[in-house]
Amino acid sequence: MLEKADQIFILLRNWLVGFLPAGWQTAAGVVLGVIGIVAVFPGLFAITTVLERKGLGRIQNRLGPNRVGPFGILQPIADAIKSLTKEDIVPRDADAVVHFLAPVFLVVVVFMGFAVLPVGRNMVLVDMDASLLFYFAMGASTEVSIFMAGWSSRNKYSLLGAMRAVAQMISYEVPLLMSSVVIVMMTGSLSLVKIVEAQNQYSYGLPHWYIFTPWGFAAFVMYAIAGTAETNRSPFDLPEGESELVAGYFTEYSGFKFALFFLGEYLGMLSISGLGATLFLGGWSAPLAVLNWVPSWIWFFAKVMLSIVVFIWVRGTLPRLRQDQLMNFAWKFVLPMTLLDLVVAAVWRFMGDGLLRWFVCSAILIGVYVAAGRWGMRSKHFGPRSYRYAE
Amino acid sequence: MGFPFWILAALTVAGALAAVLLRNLVHCALALTVAFAGLALLFLNLDAQFAGFAQILVYIGAVAILVVFAILLTRSTETPKDGGVFSRTWFVGLVISAGAFAVLGWALLQSQPGLSLGPATAPAATVQQIGTALMGRYVLALEIVALLLTAALIGAVIVARHEREGTKEG
Amino acid sequence: MITTPLAGYLLVAALLFAIGLAGALTRRNAILVLIGIELMLNAANLNLIAFWRYGPHPEALTGMMFAIFSIAVAAAEAAVGLGLVIAIHRHAHTTDLDEINRMKG
């Protein structure tokens, strides 16, 4: 019974495909998988928007949306109808073709990234040898669509926003890749399915997730920082800083195309969360051996939604960075720390079992972290704030 | 020589043609992205999965973006006022490239019969094998590439940074 | 005319190379010359991968390795080349190659 609950989607797909002639079954299976992805993740996107507005409202001492449906949970439907019925305005000087292609390209590329994420036991659309590389290739392609949007609008705020977004995404892609390389090195495979399988073991009832090792924890922190920047989320949301750039690269978008950008952005957040859960939090494996009876896909989506909640919490808490701080942080702190983490992971690998490697690896990471923090702060003097003009 | 090959080949060649023929440089860069994507798909068609994804990651994710950054930083989107976008000696260049294509095509047609030697089934090239080869037989090349990339990184920063005031007038 | 798969790939690569060469030789803008060079490098990569796939010893991975190294080197080449273009633009205020023809700054 529980076995069936775990594999329910696979069984459902096989049952549906069984109605077709034998030659069509493989193709139909893939099409059904694509339909599943295209149905489930936008559904999560709708939940995320209402969760974000309610959560931010709670953090900022207000109610948030509460008119449509009980407690406002039907708000996404109202938003969708509104954006679908709005007029689609294209600026007169805009490059109409590129202006149209940018949001479509973004959404297509982000959806393709989901194809390699294992959302449950045996539940992955494409299991290929180099799936992590495929994911990052798709992630890198989103930069082109953001540039297309910003440039084709013929608007200085759009262009500035796009340049900021692209520079930021390129800078944080390096630490994002490097923190994943640590996991690849320790697993010995680029296949996300194999990475999850390597973590799906238990000793004393506790899981072998990579986050529960010194190098894994450090890599996870770096991944979380780089992932937040990669999805242009607060506190790294300079590309769309309202006070400076109106809305960044999608200033000139309205109606359905704006909705596509919005969708692409939230899907990017969901997919970065999904990859983070897969790499560090054991993917679809249960957090305790005794909880293995719960269907695997529930664990995956629970982990993704948990990291979405953290994203919202961070957005409600931290102030926005400045552009130079952002770049310095990426190149002078996050990237060196991920490189150090690679070395630490190698040390861990060759020290053999035992408690000693825990102490050595933690000591290196904490020591360098504290030293780098001290060194970075050496020229900063924190005293009473002084105002030049206000007094 | 299936159906997908000709579509991908047409896509790649059309992207490349647009990249060198269009007037607006940003359009050229975007057409170049199309050509890179077509090439990546051709690599996948050739069972070179790793090389195909590396192509997308490096060329579309980095080189194309670098090119558009350079275009915007040098304000090259405005087409020159005098004359077209082609150089004064465009005819010579065209003749040279047509000659190069003629030679390559002639060599290709001459060697047709000998070009069907390899196995028909796809050779296995897993990431594991590539990694082992990189760390074994090709480790020296890997180290040299690492050195070259470091040198290029530093060199690009030095070349592109602002010249210090006083070392140069104007 | 084109009878084997390998010949098809080689023909596409030859076309790409010729297009890249024509772009590099006929355009006035320095950035477009770099675009042409990138196309030529990519044509060579396609040749390498095609020969690896249909060559007599695909298990040796030689062609594939060569292409991967070539991709890495091309990234470095693009970064330095575009850095040079930006430096020239700062110096001469143009990227038009017909105007940048003096040895003196």
C-alpha cells in the first residue's frame, strides 16, 4: 500500500500510457512527465506568491491579501485573471521581436532545468550522466533572456537593470558551481539521481545528508548565498531595486509578458531550492530512517517549500546591498571560501573514518572564516552614525 | 544523416550567417547565440553530451554575454554614419573566404569514400571516463589550461582597467 | 553527393568556417571580427567532435578531449580579445577597424 503511494505517479503514468500502441509509449511517457512538471511547479508558484504576501505582511505588521477566498488564499487566481486581461503595451521604439522572445525564452529555459531534478524515488524526467551540468547550462542561458529583455525595451532603467542582473548572475554563478563541485567530488558523479542515492543511507537512524558534514555545511551556506543572488532575491535584488530602477529589466513589460517574467523568477527560485535540496538535503530521502514509509515525493516538496519559507523570511529581514558590496562579497569572500571548501573536502576524503577529521575540517573552516571576517572588517570603524546634511 | 541533423545544420548556418550579416551588433550577438545553441545540439546529436553542455555553459552563458557587454560598453550599436558596416576591402575578404570554402569542400568531396570507417553505434563517453582521462593521460594539458586561464583572467583585467591618471594624457 | 554522416558534419563545419572567415575579413567593427573568430573556432570544434564520433577509435576520447580544451581556451581568448577591444575604444574612441590603422596613438 505504502509502496504504491510512493510510486503513485509512476503507476498512474504507466496506466495511462498502457492505452496507447507500443510504438508510442515512450514518447507518451515523456509527454506526461512534461505535463506533470508544467502543472505542478506553476501550482507551487501560485502557493508561493500568496505565502510570500501573507508572510511579508506578518513580518511587517500588516494583514496581507485577505479579500479573495478564505484568508485570501484564492488571490493568485485573481492575479492571474488580472494580468491575462490587461493590455499588452510595447514601447514604440522597442525591438518588438526581441521584446516578445525574452520572457518566452526565460520560461522555457527555466522549465527545462526541472527536467533533471529527481522529485521522488524513480521520479525524474531525464536521467542523464551529466544532469548537473545540464542544469547549470540552462541556468546560464537565463542571462541571455534577461539581457534581451533589458536591451530591447529601449529604456535606460531596463538596460541598467539588465546589466546589473547579468553582472550579478555571472559573478555568483562561479561560487554556485564551485559549491556544487564539492558534492560532485565526494559523490563521484554528475548525475543528480546518483547524488541523492549516495545520501539515502542511514546510520543509527540518522541520514547521510551532505549538510551534516563540515564541508557540506560550508558548501550549503555558500550555495544558499549564491542561489539567493542568482535568483535576484532580496538582499541581492539590486537589478529590480524599485527606488533606483523602477522595476529593472522588466520595467517596460505589462500584461501577460510581465506575468511570464514573474513566473520565470519564482520558478527559478523553486528550481534553485530543488537543486539545493537534492545536493545537500538528501533530495527525496526521509530525514529519519523511521520515517521512510512516507512517500518520497512528499519529502522533496516539503524541503523545497521549507527553503522557500526561508527565502521569504530573509527577504523580510535583510536590507538591500550596494552594487560594489555585492561584487566584492562574491569575488573576495564567497569564491575563496568555496575554493577552500574543495580542499577541506579532499582532506576529509583522505583522513579516513574517525572523529579526528571532524575536528580538523571544522577547525580549518571556522578558523579561515573568522580570520577572513576580521580581515575584511579591519578598515571599518563602527561608531555613532553621523549625518552630513540632516542635522 | 537523419531528419534532425539537417534541421540543426540549417539552424546553425542560419544563425552564423545572421551573426555576420546583420547591421545591428546586438542582433549579431543574439544570432551568434542561436548558432552556438545549434552547435551544442549538433554535439548532442553526435553523442558528445559533456561537450554539448559545456558548449552551452561556456559559449551561451559566458562568451555571448561578454560580447554583448563589450558591444554596450563601446557603444557600437549605432551604425557608422559614413557608408555601411562592411570594410573598404570587403571584396578581397569575400574572395578569400569563398576560396577557403572551395578548397575545404573540394577536399571533402575527394575524400568521400574514405569517410565511413568508424563504428556505427554510439561510443560510450561517460563523465567518469572523461574525468579519468583528464586526470590521467591529459593531466599535463589540464594543468596548462589552468595556467592559461589564470593568465588570461589577470591579463584581461589589466588590459581593460582604467589607465591611471598621469601615466597618459587625455 | 553527401553520402556519409561524417561528410555532412564536415560540410557544415566548412560552411561555418567560411562564414566566420568572411565575417572577420569584411566587417568594420572589431567586435564583429571577434564574433567571426569565435565561429571559426566552433567550426573546428565541430570537426573534432565529428571525427571523434565516426573515427576508428572513439574509446580513446582524443577528439572529445581536444574539443573540451578548445572550448576552455576559446573562453580565455574571448575575455582577452574583448578586453583589448574595450582598451582600444577607450584610447581611440572608436571600434571601427578602418580608422584604427595607425601605429601611433
